[in-house]
Amino acid sequence: MRLTQAQISAIRAIVREQAGEEATVRLFGSRLDDAARGGDVDLLVEVPHPVADPAPLAARIAGRISRTMEGRRVDVVLAAPNLLSLPIHDIARRQGVPL
């Protein structure tokens, strides 16, 4: 996994601050490959309660994390009971690593 412990801690803190204490986050995609270089940070954020405004929430989380990672691109896939489940959610759950 190509994240430092400080980055992992910052990601967890931002997700909990923005999405609530019960929110969980998984890293998936190219950042899991220690041999790869570069690449964005792909995160699945799962919230156990309905989310009224999912797009702004995902954008806030991505923006805050990007700023802590010196502008690295961050993609946030949001999962909540009231949101449509897409194939990307299944891939992220299957391949992702909880942070």
C-alpha cells in the first residue's frame, strides 16, 4: 500500500469528521500496488445511514484529503443505504483494504 501512516490517519480523521464516526473507508485501485508509481487515491467511504447530499459530501472529503496530500488527485466513491449500488462499489469492497 502506497500511503504513509500519517496519510492513513489523516484520511480516517477527515472521513469521520465529514461523514460521521460510524463511516468507514477503504483504499482500492493502483495505490494498493507497491510496485506502481504515481496514480490517484481511490477511496470507498461507507456510511451506515442515508446521506441527503452525497455529491457535496464526496467532494468535501476528496478536497480535504487532496489538500493534505499536497494536491494528489483523490476519487471518493460513496456508499450509503439510500444510494444506488454500482459495480464499482463491489470492486472496491472486494479489492479494497480498510484504513
